[in-house]
Amino acid sequence: MNRMNTHSADRELTERLATSGFRFTSQRQRVYDVLTQKRDHPTAEEVFMRAKGEMPDISMATVYNCLDALVQCGLVRKVQLERGATRFCPNMEEHCHYFCDTCGAVFDVMLPAETPVMPQPKGFKVDHYDIAVHGLCAECAKKK
Amino acid sequence: MNRMNTHSADRELTERLATSGFRFTSQRQRVYDVLTQKRDHPTAEEVFMRAKGEMPDISMATVYNCLDALVQCGLVRKVQLERGATRFCPNMEEHCHYFCDTCGAVFDVMLPAETPVMPQPKGFKVDHYDIAVHGLCAECAKKK
DNA sequence: CTCCAATTTAGAATTATTCCAAATATTGAC
DNA sequence: GTCAATATTTGGAATAATTCTAAATTGGAG
């Protein structure tokens, strides 16, 4: 299927997968499409349900596999905002997450170019930052 | 037990519990002691094992109960650094966590007084920040 | 001291995820 | 295009961490 990868987006996906040693599959394409179409930080379960729309036979195990491959090849980020299901985010720019503890809504906010100087544990080699701001979104704040 | 709460630390604990509508119990005292004695961000399982040292009959369910009460009365913070067990931290000052993705070590680092201005989603009411820095600790960095 | 609500306890239930082994699909060589 | 080798998908079983449940126990007000 999709022998030619006609769309540039697919070719991009194929290349990203290939450079990490993964193959292009229709399931991985579908899962990545789901994530880029509605960027609301869905859980694996939610990705599964949306993916089934156009691909009714896809399985939960495959969704986990695909998400894992996409994370490994640098197209998707895992986001753990609370205990419970991990969420997935296709925005790979440096940003932080505003999280509504009441309704679960997530908002991406770019980080300011100027990051403040932070003292670091001696010899610590930083890989990445995970910054979350917890609180109430406008709607939920109004209701209280 | 502990009818008098002779130690000031215990009285402090009793008061904190009371103002949130909780009772003082020996189990809650023990769990809080475990957290303050070795501030290495243990999981519930680890707290359980350490608590059993002086209190062999304490149960896992109780450890979860106690941790929950301590979090609710503002003496302890939950820390979710990755998928998997939640960790617990008795340091209630504003700080962030440096986390070694290889060995799991956690280092507290105070945040600089000057926090950078961040654009916020309209109407969002901030409750707290969760800042984690992932990477390799000095030891693990050396091994590579 | 007595009573009642809060707490503890052991074990069952739940949730999210990972593991497994057989069936299927993809890719590179011919 | 065909074939073989290997990666991937799949459904279901297994696991890990936590939450729930209901009975026994305990703390504290009066």
C-alpha cells in the first residue's frame, strides 16, 4: 500500500522513520495524521478511537507501537501531565503546557527565547525541559 | 497512641492535618517521617518498605491514604517525572527537579527569584508550576 | 467512658501499558 | 514482478500502579 508515497508529507514521514530504522506503514501514517489533524494532546485511547474512523481494523497494540515509533524518530512528544494516560503532542518546537486540572484542556505556549539562568547539579547533562503550568482554564475558572 | 504529641514536629503535623479536616494517626506520622528523613523522592512502594521498618503492620493501602492526606494538607508534593510510579517530595518551597533518565536520581533546584514573563492563555488561573529537567546525572554521563 | 465518624486493612477491581507468539506486510535482491 | 528475510500488526494475556470496597479498629468530642 502507498507504494509511491506521493504526498510530500508522507515522504517526510517515510524519511524520518527510515533514518531511525523504521518502515513506513499505513498505520503509522494514520496515527501521525490523527495527531496532526487535531492537536489537542490526545491519549493513546483517543488516538485509537480517531484512527479507527478511517481504519476500522487497527488495533490498540498497534496504536501504542506507532506512537512509540513516532516518538523515537522525533516527530512526536510524550506528555505526562498527571498520573493516568500519557498524552501525545506533534508540536516539536520548544514549548510548555498549560493544563486545566478541572477539564483537562491543554494549551501550548512557546517559551520565551530568553531562558533564565538556572543553577545546575554539577556535571548534569541536560537533554530536555518538561514545563507544565497547572491551574484553571478561563471557562472552568468562570464556573467557580 | 501519642496522646500528647510531645514533639513540636508532631504538633505541627497534627495542626496541618486538623486544618484540612484530618486526624493525627501514627501511620500518617510514620509516613511523613519516612519522607522527611531521606529526601530522595521515593515512590509509594519505597515509602511502604521504609515505613515497615518501624511499623511492620502498616499496609500499602494505608501508605496511599497517608500520602494522599499529606498532599491534601500541603505538606507533601506529588512528582510525576515519567510514566510509572508517582514520587513524593516533602520540599514545599518552589523548586524544580533535575531527573536522570538513566538511573532515576532526582535533584531539587531552587527556582531563581526572577521568573521570566510568559504569555498565558487568556483567563488562565495559574495554580502551580511543574518544571522538570531531564538528562543525565554526572555519574551516568561519565559512563558513556 | 461511650459513641460515631474517620481511618486502617486485606484483597478485589480498575486503568494504562507492555509482552507474546502467530499472521501479515514491507523491502531489497534477483 | 517474485522471493526471502525481517519488521510490523494483531488479539489476548500479563503486568504495574493505583483505587475501590467493606469490615474491623481507632481517635477524639462530649
